[in-house]
Amino acid sequence: MEIGVLGCAGRMGRAVMAEILASADLRLAGGVESPGHPALGQDLGLLAGAEPLGVAASDDDRALIRRAQLLIEFSTPAATLAHARSAAEHGTAQVIGTTGLDPVQTAGIHEAARRAPILWAANMSLGVNLLQGLAEQVARALDAEAFDIEILELHHRHKVDAPSGTALALGAAVARGRGVELAAVAERGRDGLTGARRSGAIGFAALRGGDAVGDHSVIFAGAGERLELTHRASDRRIYARGALHAARWLHGRPPGLYGMAEVLGLEPRKG
């Protein structure tokens, strides 16, 4: 399978290319960056930390979309939406790991998925996606009045959004387990005299520092006991491997919007 990487010079783009080059069944169709990016013209193999390929990073996203059988993207929300729309015109499958999309951009991804298969996940780690399933089950089993839920995440100092997309996905999972809308119960910042904790709230805390790849914990705190579900990432290659696992699963699927839960068999595809 020929895979094109959008956002090829970013941390995740480089990791994805390295995993593609190390695989026996996948080929790198090319890599794209935004116009003016300093990586343009650099050899993709060198960007991936491998031997030179003789293929340079380009800003011609449309040419790559036409050439590749499947696209993998970890980039900015605006670029991701533009690429999804372009890929949909050609029916090209896409695995998206970009986070931070606003409601309008999210609606655009849903629209593009009507014409091409798209797998979109806030986190491509297989372990994190299993954590989401477990957290939802625990939230469903524990009484909301007796157990408070707090979600804690730690990332490197360069991360620009908070809470992380993964933390928000975990919040959505536990909200589903409780049968509530996350927006109605989320508490995303506490400072000063906040008063007592709101019953039924789902709290978020975001930590930033050093080179932490990503730690996520879902805490169920009751009177006299506490249950904590935690995933710690020490190497961002787990996200690249998860993206390629998703790509293999997505290849040949009909148009639609898919998630990692379906890849892992945690739930059937919902219409």
C-alpha cells in the first residue's frame, strides 16, 4: 500500500515515515509540508532518521493526494480539513490524528467522510483506546453521586492545546458511560475560591513540562476508596504504529467515519 504523509516534518510525521520505511508491506508515496516550511526540499528518508530516499518533502498536497492510496495526517486543524476535502474529491482514504478541531471543522470532516473512508482518532495508541473503553465501562458501573471523576494529563512543554485531545476523548467516554453530555458536566479549570466540587462533574487537569510524551489517568474517587486507570507513553512511535495499524484496517473500506474502537473490535461501526 502506498501511503502519503501530510505534515511529514512534524514529530508524528517523521515517526510515521520511519515506521513505513521499516515495514515490509507499506511504501512511502511522499510527504507534504505547508508552503514556506523549512523542511521543504529535504530528503524524506533523512527526515525520518533513515537512509536517503532521493525523494524530497513537497508542498504539492494535491499531487500526493492523487498519487497515494491512503493518507496519514498529524497537523493543524485548518490544514487537516482542507486535505480531507481534497482527498474526498478523489475518494482517497485518510487516517487523521490531528486534534483541536472546532465544531465547524469537525462537521467538515464528517461531510468529507461521506465520500471517502476516514479514520479519525484523538490518540492512535492501542493502549489508550483500550483505556477509553475501560473508562466508559467503569463510569457506567459506578454511581455518579458516590464517585467523582477527574482526568489528569501530562505532556511535553511544546504542546499548544489543553486539555489534550486524548483527555477530552476520555472525558467523552466516561460521559457516555454516565449517560450525560460532556459539555454540561466538564470542569476544565479551577483557581481561587471555587467552592465545593459540583456533584457529577468531570474534572480535567493539564500538566506541561519537559519532554513527556503523554500520560493520562482517569480517577474515580469515592469515600474510602479510589480507582485509577492510567496509560503512560514513553515513545511516540506507539502512535505511529497505531496509525499504520489503523491504515491497514481502513484500506478498502467504504466511505464513512471510523474510529479506533472499531479497529480494535470494541464496538461495531455506527452508521
